[in-house]
Amino acid sequence: MQTVTVIEALQQLPALVSAAARGEEVVITSEQHESVKLVPLASSPLPVRKAGSGKGTFFMADDFDAPLEDFKEYME
């Protein structure tokens, strides 16, 4: 964890932002008290899924659930 004062943060802001983006915890203090923590934003959310958006991209054979010849002896 990296701790800096407000004055130091003003002078080193680009470096502190880069450190926070890499996952390092950066705390900015004001008057000897921890005031602010720099953290990266969460990754972008997953796109909204829409029902039926895959229609026509695959098909199922008519005999999909028909018994297989290889297993005929086990099914008797």
C-alpha cells in the first residue's frame, strides 16, 4: 500500500493513477488522516443478453434423441 499526502498526490498524480490501475492500493492522506483511496474501476460489465439472439446459428438433427445402434444391446 502506498500512502501519500495531498501535496505529493498533486505532484505525482499520473504515476499514482498508473499504480492504482495496476491494482496497487494508493491512499491519500489529509492532515494525517486517510482521506481517499485510489482504486481501479471494475471491468466493463457483460453485454446484456437477448433471448433468441442465436436463432438460426445452429440446428438440431431430427433424430437427435433416437437410440444409438451402438447401445442397442444395453437398451433391451
